[in-house]
Amino acid sequence: MIYVCIPSHNEAQTVGLLLWKIRQVFAEFPREYQLLVGDDASTDSTREVLEPYLKVLPLEVMRNRERLGTAATVERLLKVALERTDRPKRDAAVVLHADFTHAVSELPEIIKKLDSGADLVVAEARPGAEWSRGYRLLRRWGGHLVPRAARTPGVDDALSGFVAMRLAALRGALKVAGDRLLHLDGWAGRAELIAKVGRQSRRTDVLKVTERLDLRARESRLDPWEEAKALWRARPRLRDLPPRPRAGSEEAA
């Protein structure tokens, strides 16, 4: 089972079409899949847009009564995937955004890497021609703000929001972290997720993809300078991560 986890806040213009495009991908690349959408207290028509899809797609919607942020919403979706699975060593979760930034056409290649033995797959962003100067600078240099201790070997893009993980690796990360996996939000939360699951991953693969900011149906909510400052402030917590499990230990199995 592939659990496709989609955090969303006020993405009514794109989230429905995104779900339908994912359905088309899995129609051509058959896999058992479940769509998990986290509606983070949207104030637009997201609820109404999602309603008809509940009847025709393998879809479950989790709604936050209050705005929790992307990281907390992602964590909630990942925990639901763990609750649903009965085969965590086989099943996987994919996290992608609801605004068309991440191309669902890349899902087959990501899943193939999982099928071939990867426990974590990070979709690393290639620059898009439409990237603003601020976004380009954040994408190019933001990863350098992630402490070396929090970087996953082989992963250059520690700030990717498009990732896939075997649920056994996620379960291991949660076991080490306790009740709460992610303490940081925004792009720092992305780095925290990759770092913590990466520590439980026996094999981590990457896939180069293009982030299409021009396909968004709304103005960007990102302030690159504020995000960079948040990454700098997050460095102490990102340094304070549990050690990697020893080879042969229960967590590494």
C-alpha cells in the first residue's frame, strides 16, 4: 500500500485536480494506494471541493479545527498511515504538497526506488525558470543552514518537501522520537523529517525533479528571508538529534 499524504491549507483551486491526477498515475502504474489529505483549518471551499472525491477515490480527509502548520499536519497524516498498515516493511508513505509544486508524474519513479529496496527517497529540486531570485537563493543556500549532524548521507536537498519513506523506517523514527516526531515547522520541519527518517533508513535514494512554482493558483506564502532566519534559529534543535542506530540493532532492522 502506498499512502499519499497531502497537507493542505486553502488549496481549493488545486487539491481536487491534484487528487484526480494522482488517480490517473495509479491507473497507469497499478499499485494499491490510499489518499490522505490533511486540511489544516482551511477557510476557503476546500471542504466542499473534497466532498465529491470522498465518494469516488480511496480518500480520507483529516481536518484540523485550528491551524497547526504544515509539519504538524504531515506528522498527523504519517501517523494515520502507520495506524492503517499491517505490513510496515512493505508499505510506504509519500508526502507531497497540494499546490502543484510537486509533479505527481514522478510518483512511479519514486515507487520504483522503494520497490528496489530504498527506505527513504528524497525528490531533490532542480531550478525552474520561473523561480524568483529569493526562492532561488533559499533553494541554493538554505541547505547549508542545516547542521552537518542533521544531514543524511547522499542527500543534497535537505529541504525537500517531496519525500517517500518505508513505514518501517518511519516507525523506527517515531519509536526514537517518542510521541512527537516533528518539533519544527516550515522548511526546518522538512529538514527534521528527512534527518530523523534518514537515521532509520538502511538505504536512501534521491531523484532529481523540477519544482513548478508557476502552476500554483495563488500567490506564494513564502518569505525566503524569514524562512532562512527560521532555519538558522532551528540549528540547535537540528543538531540535537538521536544517534543513528547501530547495524544489527532492533531499530535498524
